[in-house]
Amino acid sequence: MESQTLLNHATDLYNQAVNETPPNRTKLDNLADFLNNNPLLLYQGFFDKGHEAVSAVINVSAGGEATLNNDENLSILTPPAIWGWAALELTVCSVPPKDLFDTSYPGYVARFFELAKRTLIEMEATPMIVVRRAIRALTRFWPVLLGFCIDPQNDFLKWKPAFDTMVQLGDLLGQLSESSDDPALQMHLVKFLEIEAVMFTDIPSSGASPTPSIGLNNVPTTHPFVSKQMLAKRGDAAMLQLLRLLPNSDSIKLCNASFITALINSIVYLMSLRPQFCHELAEKLADWYAVVNSSEQVMTHSQLVIIGKTLRISLLQLYTRPHMGAYTSVLENTLDNIGGPEWASWQERQTKERERRERQRAKAHENRHNSRSVPARMDDEDATDQQGSSDIVSGIPPRSADAGLGRPSSSRSRVSSRAHKRPGEAILIDDDDDEEKQLKLMEENVKRIRIEEAKVQKDSSSPPSKGEPADVSVSVADQAGGGQEPMDVDGEIAKEVRAAVEVGTFDIESLENLSLEEREKQLIHAMDRIATGASAIKKFVEDCRLRTYGHTSSPQGSLAKGVISGQPLLQEPMPKGALQNGMSTNYGILEDVTLILVRSVTDFYLMANDIADLEGKPLDALVSGRWAELHASINVVLESIVEAPRELYNLAITLLYEMWMAVLVTDPEMKRTPDKSGCEHSILSLYLKWCEKILAAIVKDGIEKTVNQQTVQVVPEDTPATASAQASGGAVPAGQASPAQQPQIKLDHLILTFILEIPHLPPKAIEKIEVCLKTPGAAALGFVTLEKAMELRAPIMKPCLDVLLTYSVHPDRATRVGCIRAVKRYYTASEHSQLIEKYALTSMRRGMGMASAIGENMEATMKGIVDRPIEIPDSGENNNNNDASGGSGEGANAMEKKRAELVDVRKKGEKDISECLLSHMELPLALCTRNLNLLLDLFAEYAQKPLPVQIEIRKIITPLIKSVVATPGKLVPVLQQFPVGAETAVLRVIAILCIDGPQVPSKELVQGVIEMCEKRKLGAEFVVFLVGGMDKASLLQWLGPIVGLLEKKDNGNVGLVGESFKRMTTSVPGRPSVLSPTELLIALHNNVDMALVDKGYASTAVNIFEGMRKPDGNPVFETAVMEAGLKLLQEQKEVPPLLLFTAELYHRKRGGSAGMVIGLLGKLIERKVWEMNEHVVKAFIWCFAALQPGALGLIKNIPSEGLKRLMEKAPPTLWTVVRDYVAKMPENNRKALGWLFD
């Protein structure tokens, strides 16, 4: 009862954990702890659950191409897989009771190794945390397995397969440690190497190791399969690899502080367990540290500080362990070479401790006659601090102040003084506090210096006070080295701009008092002032260029913080101007006057709009059509922003907001769009134009920054294709191994910031981001920006989706997948789901149509090649005698070329079909993970396509189906509704769910498919892979239809029938097989329609049963199975006609005894076989004829009337044989059989 309670509790924990989305890791950890305390529960189904969890994540990871939905599925499957490895590890590392150890445990070990091998083989696609967990399990099990192999009480040979597998996996992990650049993975590989180095070396003499462990001297010298010499080589190789992993200038990628500290701890731990290697390992550690500590080319300063402290503390702790007494001199030399405050502080403490003990001893000797002892006083201790160290006390001798302590004498004196004041504290606390205080003092000093520098810089660049005039001049003469009088260019430009922008205040009341001509004149006057201000700004920019570059031609300019092509406009910082509007910004007078100019333009539009309303005229009819001139005059500002959008971003946003305010006043409903007549030069048109051009410039700048960032990444040596692909910003070619991990590229956020901060973003402007998606290396910038924009600014979701959907069929897969992931996020979760779904289905249909056209073209090309006559060149009149031989050779060569051409055409066609389908189907397949009903649309299109296209579609949907093998019930409603013509696709789906899913198909899947077959009158091929999940009654009902598959003229059906037999008779842990092999043999005789028996298909099924072989060539169903089945069948009341065929098969193919078969015929004679049904009689005669002459002796046991009835149905050849036999019988026995000779 208690056991059942524990099992129920564990089951509840498991169900609660995995039913959450994502699975609850805390509950899975609690379950692992619970199983650790109750390991017998692992044998009651939890090992199987762990095995299935790990298998599921490997199947999804190894799915191949359709990885769009894998990220989502892996996030759900990975936590159970991590728990699964914990369950597997607990099972194999915990030795069970003897009954389980002898029966179930070896099978679990074999399955453990099978899954570990799969995990390592598929590690490129498997989540790395699962791979690391598998390596940890192998590490823990290795010493357990070795113990089984060398335990004299165990059967050695039983563990040989496991030992051989472990050695192979160990070799694989060793190779992985040499090639992997992943520090997290290497940390687990280091633990594995550490275990091998410890196990495969001799255990030191008693007392020299802190803990008992298994070692090489535990292995017998003579062993059936464990070679002591081989293990010794593995131990040496593991130790050497640990030292080789220490990073240097050749392995910079492993310069990870966490990894290096773990590696150092492993090496020191190895020294602790195997002190005999202390000298070698300590020396190499010290040499390595000296090399990496000599410069910061290998590691940074912070890494060196962390690693140095770890190394010093680890060696010091090892030095203080009692069992290392014989190796203290080696460790002392190593610590002297490395130095460091820890070693110095420890030595000083030891010296003081010896002095203290000596003083206590002297004091005790002095007061030995006193009645009570007086403890040593602190004053006495302080008074003797200045005396030299005593060498009388045994232990470590005192060291001089300069004996390699690794720190200045002043530091040592500070440590000494603190040690006197706090003698009772731990060894390393004082040094830590000292270092922390020094670091804090250094940081405070640096901060103080930086604050002072900033203050000085601020004072030097601060604007003049109100009482002082603003100095806005820059001396061109001084910069050129001349002595001319400086020219106040900035002051003059400021005056010109101030005069240009003073257009006065425009209000409706003053405009109403003006005549039409006066209003027109006012507008023209304002426009002229705007043009003058724009010219002044342009002149100012050009003058700045001249002052920077002299009289040489300068590049196109910008207002970007006074920067042109990366060079400053002015040799000295330009002082900020103070205009009458009171504005003063970081960019100085340029930004101020630009903002005033644009504000003047918006004011002009406001005034023009009021005048147009007063006069009832369209806006374009005012100012004599000079609107284009107005727009052109302020283009200097737009061009400057476009040339440097990143530097002038804040200015651009400010100007756009100024324009937008004017739009809201003059055209709140935004009707005056540029596509309408008379609105080409409205303020809305101006705003939209600026938006699009500025966004295009920002996109271009973002692309350049992203691509340049990729270009400067360090490209490791690899294949030429990989190197060239990375250098160009492209993806690594498919099918090649991924190079070493590159630093993650940080995407530029300026585009997204602009999209979010701009007051109104026209939908058409989103199209500017398409440039990112078209540019190699910048696609991620495009789809990530669009995805975030849709999330943070909902009104632009529709145009963003349009762009993403357009590029969801892009030829470049990285671009395509990125767009699809962004779109998938908003499917079924937004109002645009129908739009996404419609586009996906349209794309799928278009892709299938294009693939069909490719297939038709391929077939036509192949037909043309086949129909093309083979041209054999004429060999000439002189070689007529050789035509037979020479002509046939040339014809064979021509035919071979034609075959090769056909193969090339087919391969190219299939590749083009696959690429076309994949690019157009990845989006709908990704959406299927959220709406499996879309598969019905896919099946409907599939049914109408030619065979080559159908074959590729089945390949493409395979990874999607594999991703749902853990929950096949979701697919059942879809499968039940599949359209006619999609049978092969549905068969493929069911096969994948059964082959890659759980070993026993789920009840939902089995029942759903059976109902589908019964309702739609489908064939038994749909249930072939499901038989392992049926109950016995259902299986017996379907056995006849499964055998009936042999009626179809398809060689593949023979394999299907054999597969069904295998699944019927295969048992899995926790569930026996549906039928035993003997029961299956009996069912083939009793549960198959007589029509199939007459047509020979039942006998074919028995042939398949007999002919199934294992990989080693042995029969799947042993001879004993057939013998047991024959004995049971002959005892039935109704004799099945197939029985005699099976008996003859047993005799002919299995070499069974003819006597057994003849005995079976004799029993049928006793039961008066001639009175049985016609089918049994025919089978008897056939078997009787097949076994003659041995069976002829049975004639004596057959009554004359019975023999006569049998011979009436016998072939003529049998008559002759029987007559000859009877003729040789005695006369008295022949009398009753005289009718044979009539």
C-alpha cells in the first residue's frame, strides 16, 4: 500500500509539471529528488517516461529543415528532457536489488547507452543543455560500470557490450574536447576527463588519498575484455588533454573565466586523489600561469585576477591537506613561483603562530614553579614582534621578507600589522579585506580625477554670461597660419538668418483687413525671406567646408554636429549662437537657425491656409505657383539630414513634429495627400516626403553599420565557402559544419526608434525597410525591426505584415525564416490572422503550381531524351568487318550517356521542385503548429498534384509531424477529414507518428484512425503501424484485412505486413506484446478469410512470418515458436487448412523433423480427414504428396473407402506413386485396394 502511495505521488508530480506550459522545472527537480530517495519507482515506469522525454527532444531537434516551429516545441520539450536524463542517471547509477539487477537492470543500461549515443550524434541540433546533461550522466556511470566489470561476483561477459559502448563514447567525448569551443560544454567534458584520469591510474599507498576510489590497481591483470594497458593509456591521454585545454594564444576562444577555474579545480583535485602526479601537474600549472600572466594578449586583466586567485587558493588548500605531506616541497616551490598575497599571508601567520607557541612555552617554563599558569599577554607578543623568527620550532621554517612573496615589502608590513591585531581570524580574510580597500581607494581616486577633468572641460566650453557679448566668430586666418584680421562669419550669418526669418505674426483679423493684392504680396514677401534664410544656411555650411578643407574640393556636406565624412567642419569647436528666439541647443547656431527656418515654413503654410479659406481658393492657386520653389529652397536642410541621419536624428524628429503640428491645424483629416490634384505641395505632402526620405536614410545608415560590424568580426579558419559566406555577411552554406561561434552582432535600433517616435508614420514609408531584407547580412535588422514595430505601434501592423509576408518566400532561407517567425507571432493572436492565413495558403498554392510546372518540364525533357535516337558514327568502308563489335561498343557508350543525362535531369528537377516547395510552404507549415486544420488545405492541394511534387511534399511535412509526435491526439480530427487523393500523405503522417513517437501508439490515435477507417471504408494499410497500440480483440479483427494487403500488386505491401507482424509481437517495458509469436501464428490460421487461403495469400503471410530475419541473420520467430503453434493447431476441433502448409514449410525451410509432419498427417487420418471440408482435404493431399515417399506408409492406416475418397481429388502423379507402393504390399493387404488397379 505504501509503495502504491509513493507511485501515485510521483505520478501526480510528473503530471503537474509537464501539463504546465512551459513545463514547471521546479516541480521536475522536486520529482528528481523524490525519485532519488525512492529509486525503485524508476523501475515502475519513470525510466520509460525519462527515456521518452529525451527521445522526443532528439526527434524534434533532428527534424531537419522545417525548424520554424522547433523553437517553440523545444522550449516545451527541453525541461522534461533534462529531467529525463536525471531519471536515466539515477536508474543506472543506483544498484537495485538482486532480482532487478539480474533481470531489468541490464536492459535499462542498454537503453541508456543507446540514447546517450543518439544524443551525441545529434548534438549539433539538440539543445546544448540536454547534451551537457547526457555527458554528466555518462561521467557518473563510468566508475559504476567499471566496478561491475571487475567485480569477481558478477558475470563479466554480461557487461562486455556496455563496456565496449562506454569506451566508444569515451573516445567520442575525447575528440569533442579537442574540437569544441563552447566553454559550458567543455566544463562537463573536463569532469569526464577528470574521472578517466583518476580511474585509470594507480591508487596511491594507504593514507595518501583523502577518499577511497576505484583505480587501475583494482583491475585484474588477466581479464576477459578489460585491458589494463589500454586503460592506462586512456588515463594518460585524459591527463594530457586536461593540461592541453589550458588556454593560450592558440586557443583564445576558451578564455572563459568560469571554464578555466573549473579546469584548474579539476587538475588540483586530480593532484589530491593521485599525489604521485603532483610534481608534473604543479610544474605545468606554474609554467602556464607564468606565460599567460606575462601579458594580457591571451586574457584580460580581470580574468587574470580571478584565475590567479583561484589557482593560488586551490594550491594552498591542497598544500594544507594532511595526506600531501610527502609532496609539500613540490607545492612550496610552485607557490613560491606563483606568489600572491594568500601564500605570503599564510606564511606570516605560520611564523607568528610558531613565535606565539615558543613564547607560551618559554613563559610556561619560567612560571613552572608558580601555582597557576599566567597566559601569554598581548603586550608581550607585541614586544617581541620586532625580534627575528625563531628556527627552533618544528614545522615550516620562517621565510625572509623577499623570498618570492609576490608583493611589495610595504604591503607585507601592512599585512603583518593587521595580523598582530587580529590573530584569531581566518587565513585569507585579511588579504581579501586589504585588496578590497585598495581597489575602493583606487576607484575613488579615478572618479575624483575624472570629475576634475570634466569640470575643467565644462569651464572651458561654458557659454558667456548674460553681461558678456556672445563670441560667435572663428578665425580663418589663424587656422591658415596667416596674419589677417579674423572675420566674424558666424555673427554675419546669424544676422542674415535673423533678418530672413522675421516674417511677423499672422492672424486672421489682420489678414481680413488686407486686400487680395496685399495678401498675395505678404505671402510672396514671406516666401522670399524663407528663400533668403535657406540661402544663408547653405552659404554658412559651404563656408565651414572651405575653412576645413581649404581650397580643395570637399565632399557633399551635412549639418551633422559639424561633421563631414568623419572630419570636423571646423578645426575648433564652434561656439553656440544666441538668437532672439531664446533657443540654445547642443548643436549650436546651425540647429537653431534650421529649426527657425522650418518653423517659418510652417507659419507660412498656416498663413496661406487662412488666406485660401478667406478667398475660397485652392492652396495651389496662391503665390503664383511658387510652391515648388518653396519646397526646393528648404531642401538644403533635408539633404543635410539625409546625409547624416544618425548625428542629426534629434533635429529631424523636432522638425517633423513642427510640420506635423501644421498638418493638424491645416488638414486635420489628412485629405490633401500628394496623389490628389492640387495637393502636390501641401504641408502634408511635404511632411510625407520628409518622412520617407529620412527613414530611407536611416535605413541605409543602419544597414551600413550592421554590415560593417559583421565585416570586422574575426573569421576563424574554415572551409573557403564558409569563410567567404561570412565575409560577405551571408549564411553558412547548407550542409556544412557551422564554424566556431561568432560574437553576437548587436542590431541597430535607430530605425525602430524613429518608427516609434515619429508623430505619424505613413504606411508607404514601411516599404523603405525592404532594403534591409534585400541586403545580405542585414536581413535580421529588417525583420526584427518590423516585429518590434508591430508590437509597440499597433496602427502600422498591417503594412509591416505586408512586407514580412512578401519576404516570407525569399530565396535566402535566413531571411525567409526570420520573416516567418515574426509573422507567426501574430497569427491567431491579432485581427490580421485571416490576412496571414490567406497569404500563406495562396503562397502554398502558388508554390505547388510552380513546382508542378517544373515537374512537367522535367518529364518533357526526359521524354525528349528518351525519344532521341542514338546516333552511332559511321566507322567507314575499311572497317565493315568490325561493325558488330565496334558499333555495339559505341552504342553502349551512347546509351550510358543518355542514362547519365536522364539522371542529371531528374536530380536537377527534384532539387528545383524541393526548393520551390520549401520556400512557399515554410510559412503555412509554421502556422500549422498553431492551427493544424491548415493541413486540410495542404492535403487538398496535394491530392491534385503529380507524383514528383507529392513525393517532395511528403518529405517537407515530415519535420512538422515529428514535432507533434508527443501529442498525436491533436492530429486525429485533421486526419479524419482528409480529402480523397491524399491517402499517401495521411499514411506518411500516421507512420511518422508511430515510428518516431512513443513505442506504444496513444489510445487517441489508435481509436481515431480505426474510426476513420471504418467510417470511410479505408484499407488496412492505415492501421499497420498502429497494431502495437490495439487490444487483442481489435487486432484479431484487423489481422485478416492486413493479410489482404498482399492482394494488391505492390511489393511494398510485403514489407508492411512484415512490419505489422513485428509490431504485434514486440513488447516494451511496462507493456507486453499484443500477441505472442505463437498466438500470431495460430491467429494467421484461424482469423484469415478462406478466400485469402484459397488464393494463397494466407500461405504468403505465413511465409513472411517464417522469413523475417534479425540484422544478424537469425529468424525473428524461432523454430520453437512454429513447433508450439503446430501442436496447438492440430489439437483444435476445427483443423485449419493452412496447418498442413505451415507444417510442410516448417519441414522444408526450418529443417524440422519429417516425422513430426507425418505424425500430424497420421492424426488427421485418425480424425477421418476425408470427411472434413474440401479445403482441408486438398491441403492433406498436397502435404501427403510433398512428403512422399516417407508419408506413403500412412496408406496402411487409411480405410479403403477413405483412401478412395482422397484419391478422387489427387493429381495423376500421386496415383502412380500410390499404385506402385500398394503393388509392393502383401497380397492380403492389397485385396481391399484392388480398385486402384481397375
